[in-house]
Amino acid sequence: MWLRLAGDLLEIPGLGRASLEKLRRLGITSQRQLLEHLPRRYIDRGGVTAIRSVRDGETATVVGVVERAGVRESRRRGLYIVEAVLRDETGRIGLVWFFQGPRGKRAARPPVREGRRIAAWGKVRWTPRGPEIQNPQWEEVPAAAGTGISLAPHPVYPAGQGLSQAQLRRWIHWVLDHRPPAETLSEATRRRRGLIGLAEAFEKLHRPESLEDVEAGRRRLAFEELYRLLLEMMAAARARETTRAPRCPREALPPEEYEARLPFALTGAQRRAIERCSEMLEQPHATSALLQGDVGSGKTVVAAYMAARAVLSGYQAAIMAPTRLLAEQHANNLAGLLAPWGIEIDLLVSGVTPAQRREVVARLEAGEPRVVVGTHALLSSEIAMPRFAVGVVDEQHRFGVEQRERLSDKGPGHLLLMSATPIPRTLALTLYADLELIALDEKPPGRKPVDTRWIHPRDREKVYAFVRREVEQGRQAYVVFPRVHAGGDDEDAESAVVQAEELAATWLRGVRVGLLHGQMRPAEQEAVMARFARGETDVLVATTVVEVGVDVPRASVMVVEGADRFGLAQLHQLRGRVGRGPYASYCLLVADPQTEAAKRRIDALRKTDDGFAIAEMDLALRGPGELAGVKQAGPLEFLAAEFPKDLDLAAAAREEARAALDGGAGGGGRPWSG
């Protein structure tokens, strides 16, 4: 751990207890995590545009003197407008800030002072009064700076509700100045790999002087997290090879017998996956595999085979899901699949009664051959499984490495990690070379494709008229927005909270509208999702927290607002939430993409529903100027690493990790995140 006790946030001047909860919602509970809260994007303010040369709709940086600044109340009740006029040698431009409600009235004061020279930047809008920038970012500029000024890139952070960019910058800068991180890589490794120091990397990411600074800092952090990941994976792989595990013989349940007693035919991919799992289960040492399957590819059937084979060999199997609802869904599906063999399914989730829990725990402790399905509750040290042989982790990226290892602590066994996010082959060969990779690249026959359409925002009313018609026919719909709350780091992005209220009051009046987002507590999220699954809610307005969720057969429409702000693979995951029942289903992408890469992403989604092809395209379609690269590689999510640009770093990190395990100098230390 590079920060003493990870750094108490309350040590930072100006950060009070009221801000702690807001930071917690962003996943920030220490100074270390505050430094790791990297900018989402950077505004390249580069050259300054003369005011007379600004163009409508373009983002521009202008420098001038504030001529006047004041506040007025809008005709719309409760709206307060702060206006300023900025003048340079070529003309004038308006700067406008909006404040809403009683709190807004108190806050509505000009942020800039008359006579000061400032730089302001933002999107230019042409009005009858001339050009103006709404809600601009700004900073004071020394009078001696001259006209050839070039401004440093401006970091924009994920902020959430109630936190301003200025607050986050101030707190992060304090940590940089007073609690800089200690170095974790040896000088030899840094020199060998052309990397800067850790403290310098954070400095360049949070206070860059150029975009080249940003890239140098990002690559240092990317190398370190890749080194950490690969070191852990390679060490685990070596340990598995020397760890004895229960052998589950093929004759206990031959794959062909399993298929013969299923109520449906397997795809070729499922057949191959089950055969590979069968070979793993016959090994006398611990094995581990990553099963990648597109949405609806039938991963549960493969997991059920491994669990059944364990039980019929006299052993126990545990299947872990990230949420109670998903665990219950798995338990129901497994009960149906494994009924021909008389295999019963135990459930360990927060909703079971104390008596039921005691019964399940007692059966497991007694070593009875069982299949148990649960959430994090399975990891409890109170739950002993003396005959543990098979562990299955669904949506494994929702669990940390430590949690997966705790499942393995039940005993040496065979581990199957499942992911619905396919990973491009080039990344798989680099990042997962120490795992068995199994791909379900076919979908069961009879699955109806989801009708995917690109809708311009001016036709939103028609979109919600269609949603209303579907609801009137007994169907349900999802509406996904890029953000939870208004304000923060991206003024143009629509927010789920505001839009849920607005839709319920306008186009979806009389429709039962629910709200789901990641800043809710887990229990609250599950309650909202359960109501939707039971049909008590007609339309669920959400953020991408619904990417992974339970099957809702009546859900026939997925509306994605601001679809150009999502990655291609992410859009595909959202689309996979519908089309799980007997009804015709639709994915409506509401967007006005401003870049060619964004247009190609949306067009690609309309043309294919192959998740593996989409994963490859997602890498290829990242254009210059986009919001960073791909920070997710299948089930892995990264802080700084981006693909495909960091394939060279991953290869270098693998070499260093291998050297460290072989007893060489290696990376020279454990990664900074402790």
C-alpha cells in the first residue's frame, strides 16, 4: 500500500463529512482511491480562437476581459441566469450559467469578475444576441500572457451528484502535493520499459501540461495494473498445476448421456464446451477455465453439466452469482435441467429463512453430494464444503480476485468462470494465456433477432409513443441513460433521475415507471429489479447497471438514449436484456452522433448480433478524439489500460511477471493498489 493507511479523506482541507457520502457513491473512500479517480476525458484547449471567428456548434477557447456580469430571474419560475460578456480585440461573446430552485437562487452569483482577463471554453451557440457559451469552464489568465497563449489540457472527472469539478481538482491536487505515492517499480524496470515514476505519472494525469503528458502517465499506470493482473494469474496457474483436486470420472455422466436427457438439442459450440469441461474434470489436479458466451448462448447448460458430474461422482458443487435475483434464476433453471438425475438444488441468499439456511449448511458440512447456488453468502467461512469439487462463478467480473480465491478456499477443485462479454482473440491470447478459454460462439436455434434501429433525438416522442403501445399490450421496456444525475462532467448527457420524472409526467403519464442506477444501495437495486421482473413496473429507467440482470421475458423494448456515448460491446450487452421471451423485440438507439467512429459503431450494431464479431469491431472502431480506448477486455475492467493500443505493454508486463515468478528481478515490487 503506497499511502499510509490508504490516506484519511478527512485530512484534506475543505473536505467535510457531508462530502464523504458523495465520494463513497463514486467508490472513493481513501486518498489512494481519490488519486486513482482519473479524468474521464481532457478538453484540449490548445490554441485560442478569436471571438469573431467562433462557429455555431463548435467547441472553442476564447480569451478576453470580462466587460460586465450579473444575475437575472427567468420568466420560468425558479430559474436564475448568470450572464457575463467577454470581449477581445475582435468582438464580444456571452457567457451564461443556469441555476435552478431555492438552492440555485442562493448560488446564482457571477463566478467571474468585471475587469478580469479569463480564458473560457465550451460549445458555442448562436443566439439573436450573438454568440454565447452556456455553462462554460473558465480560468483566469495573467495579463502578461500575450495573445499567443496555449492552455494546458483540462481534466474532466466523473463527478456524480453534488460534487463539482473544482472540488475534485482541489482535493486531488492537495493529495498530489502533500501525500505523493511512493515508488513501486525498480529503477531498472522503469528504464528497461521506458516508464516514468509513479508520483510523476499521477502528476501528469491530473495536472498535465500537454496531451503527451497524459499519455506518459496513463502508460505507467497501465503497465503496473497489467503487471499485477498477470502476476496473479500466472502464479495461480502454477499453483493449480501442483494442487491435487477430486477427479470426477467421465463414466459418472458421459456428455452424450447428458445431452440425450435434455429437453432440447445442444448447439455444436455447447457440445464442444461440455466435452472440454469433461476432460478438465478427469484431471487429478485443479483446473480453471473461462467460458465466454454471447447473450443467450446457453452458458447455464455447460455449468449444469459440471455441477451434475460433480454430484454424480459423489462430490459437491457451488455456483456463485452477483445478485440474489440472478442466483434464484440460476437455481430454478438448474432444478429443471438436472431433474432427470434427481439432483436437488440448495439456495443460499439473503432471502432464505434462518431455518432453511441451517438445513443447507448442515447438509453441506455433512459432505452430502449437493449443488448449492448463492451470492457472496457462499464465501462465508461458516459454510464448510468438505467434498467440494466444482466451483462456477457467473458474471465473474462482478467479483474481485480475492472473492474468487475465497471460493477456491472451500477446497481444491475445478473452477469455471463465466462471462457474457466476449473478448477479442488478440486480447485473449495476451491476457488469458494461463487460462483455458472456451467459447460458445453459436446461439441456440429459434432465437428471434432483436430489431435494432437508429432514431434521431427529434423523433423521441415517436419512440415513447411506441413504448406506450407495447406496454398497453402487456409488454415491458427498459430506457437507459448515460448518467445518473444532471450536472457534473458532461453537460450534454441526459440523466436517468431527471428523465425518469420527466417521462412519467409527460410521454409516459399513467405508465408505471421505475428507476434503477448504480448509486442506489445493492438491496434497493435488487428490490427495484424484482418489482420489474414481477411485472409491477412497466418501464424501467436506468443506467448501464442493467447490462447484467435477470431474464424478464415480457421485456420487448430497449431504448438507449445518447447511444453514441456508449461503447459497441456495451450497447450489445444492453440489447441482450430484451428478446428473451416469445415476443418481437426492439432496440431503439436514440442518438445524434458527432464523430464518424460513433456513427460506425451504431451502424455496426444494426448489422450484426454476433457478440464475438462485435467485440472485434469495438476495438477497430475507436476513433481519434473518442473518450479513451477500450478499458474493458472481456470480463476484465481496467483503470488506465486501453486496448488495442496497450498490447505491447501487456506483453512487456507478462515478461516481467514471468521473470519475477522465476526468481529474477521482475517488476521490482508489488503494484501500487495493494
